[in-house]
Amino acid sequence: MIICIILLPFIAGILVPLLPFRQRCHKEIFLEGAVILNSILVWYLLLHHSESTFLLAHFTGDLNISFRVDGMSMVFAGLVSGLWPFATLYAFEYMTKENHENTFFLFYTMTYGVTLGIAFAANLLTMYFFYELLTLVTVPLVMHTLTREAVLASRKYLYYSLGGAAFAFIGLIMVIVYGSTTDFILGGVLDLAKIGDRTNILLLIYVMAFMGFGVKAAVCPFNSWLPKAGVAPTPVTALLHAVAVVKSGAFAIIRLTYYSFGTEFLRGTWAQTIVMIVVMFTIVYGCSRALKETHIKRRLAYSTISNLSYILLGAVIMTPLGLAGAITHLVFHAVMKISSFFCAGAIMHQTDKRYVHELNGLGYKMPCVFGIFTVSALALMGVPGLAGFISKWNLAQAAVNSNNPLAYAGIACLLLSALLTAIYMLSIVVRAFFPGRDFDDSSIQDAHDPNWKMLLPLFVFIAFIVLFGVHSQPIVDFFYDVAAGIY
């Protein structure tokens, strides 16, 4: 069943330019139906999964392409399959003003299947294969508009991704050589008898692989591709920045740290110190650049850079509490950020305004969009009662309980980031609702909220932001069970 779930989006995407749809609505029904069907199959699999491994291809020795459902794959696949139908619905309306729709939906839908391949990968080789494939299917999406800026952005994304993959590949080779298996096993698979006196070499390789997978997770200094990728249509950037690409990077680092190298091997070493410093610097750097940025989507992109390293901070604490905190923010941030990106996309779609200083007074013309954006902003700040507070609290709790002095500095970074997030997010809200007495609203008299295809996903996302904020215990308990290896 897993292979069907991965292949269905591929087949649906390939059929888009081939089928003779008489009307645009027929294409929308076909795509939305395929995506919803696939999401239903994913959730059926997650609720009725077995612990058996599906072997697709065997190469030699322990090298194979295989899939399995475990706790981490349940988290990531559940997140992706839950968001993709709403993202596709949103894309239908957004793409009415864009060209080359068939090509867009071809790669957009295929990306769904590739991301699920990463989620269900049973071993490091399989994950690496789909991780590389994710680059190939998303480059055309970044380049979609074919402007000079889009072409340059896609090249940068491709070069960074391929360079990062080279470092990640070194990590894969070391796991093959010094591990008992390439399968994902909580606690790691390294064979200490094989390592001998090569501990420092393995630690260096871990740091290199961390930075390699960290390219897609936008860690410093390999994050400049992410703001540049904002030239893509908003449905693409929302998935790049909230779900598919960047979360795949964070997911891969969690797999590498907890399921391949193992925290017992890494905790307390100089390698842990280095990666902790990198992610803490990225947290502060991302929100500082967001504060300075005036383009709406690029501001949100720098915010993503900062928040991704929240996830990585939890991961590199290297304790079960740290992993639980990382998983919590991986899921909650996806919902918060896709909501804010879709709001930005709705603003650009309805008004053609792209800069913060152009948003004056739009809050009264687009009350639904800006109301939802305001709640998303408060959630990203970590206001109690919303999802962001829960995930940040779990991360801070993990840092305190780790007894690692460097983790306490991580708490300081979280607090500073929360302050800067309040400034760069609420400044947009203030401009929208309080433009000043001398503001002339004649320049925005035609602005209004978008239609239901854009608004429905936004209302669903904001409902989950509130739900996770006020009733998060069941899902957080599940995340703790995943971190403890129960699932």
C-alpha cells in the first residue's frame, strides 16, 4: 500500500498535461480528488499500519530501497497529507493569474509523492534517494515564472541543494561502513567495535552530514537560497517554507541524529557543541534579518529560517524531551507558517502589493485575511492559548532538563527571537489596521477578501492553531511516545 501512496501523486501529476480537460473545473476536480484520495489512504495506513518493512529494490548487502511506518514517519506523513489537500485548493485560485498551469500542477502534485517517500523511508539510503528527488521536482516550481530572478533563484537552490547532498552522502557512506545496518533504529546503528579509535572522524562526518541535510533546513551559512525562492508562486513558497522542503531537511537531521548516529554516541561531544552553536546563531540571525526585510514573503522566509532552527535546537539537545519538543514545533510551525504565507499570497493575489509599507489600511478591506494573519502572528510569537506557545514551552522545558549549559543559552535565543518576532509580525498588523489619520484609502478601494478557495484553507489552519493551543495534550502525548520509541 505504501508504494501506491507514493506513486499516486506521480501518476496524477503526469496525467494533468495529458488528459484533455474541457473545462478548468474538471482539472481542479481531478487534482483535488486525487490528492484527497491519497491523503485518505495515508491516514488509513497510519491508523492500521504494521511494523513490517516493504522492500522495493535490493542492490547489494544491506543496501536497499524500502519503506516502513514508525513514529517519525507517522508524524511527518500525517502532517504532509493533512496540509496538502488544502494547499492544492488554495493553489487553484492563486494560479488563475499565473501561466503554465499544467506544468505547475504536474510538479506540485509529484512533490506530494516524493515528500511521502521521505516520510516512509525505512533506511538512510531510501531517504537520501527521495531527498535528492525532492530537489529535482521542486526546482521547476521555483523557476515557474521564468523571469530572470526566478531562474537565478532556482539555480541557487539547485547548487546549494546538490552541495548539501554531497556532504549528506558522506554521512551515508560512513553509516554504511561503520554501522550495523542502514535501517532507522531509535538509538542509532553505529558499531563501536568497527569505529575503534576513529571517534573524532565519525563526529566530523556527523557535523558535515548535519550541515549537508541542514541546507534544506536553511541553517547558517547555507540559508540564502530560501528568501530567493520567494519569487515562486505562493503555493510553492508556502510548501517550500512550511512543509515539504524545509521540513524534510529538519526531518532528515532528526533521522540522522537519533536513528543513525545515535545520541549516546553524540551527546556531550564537541560535535554536539558545534551544531548547537550553529542552530542558536541561525535562530537569532533569521529573526534579525526578518526585522530588516520589507518584502512580505522574504520577511516570512527569514522568519522560517529562524523557526526551523527552533526544531533543530530541540533535536541537538539530544534527549527524549528535546526530540519531543522538536517534533512539536515541526508540526505546529508548519500550520502557523503555511497560514501566514497563504495570507501573504492572498494579499498579493488581490492587490498586487508586495511590500510592508504598501499594506496601510488593508485590514479593513480584507478583514478575514488580516484577522487570520494576526492570529498566526500571535502564534508565531508564542502567545499563550495558541500553538506556538506549546511548542516553544516544550523546547524550553527540554533545554532546562538537559543540564547542558549551552542549552540555557538556547532559551535566551528563544526569548530574543520571540521579541523580534513580535516586532516584525505585528508591524504588519499595525499598518493594516492603524494606517494613520492622513491615510487616503482611495488607493485600496477595490481591495477585498479572496473567494472561498483561498479562505477555506485559512480558516481550517487557524482553527488548528487555536485547537493546538488550548487542547494540545493528546497530540503532545503522542509526540512524547514517539520520542520514547513507543511508536
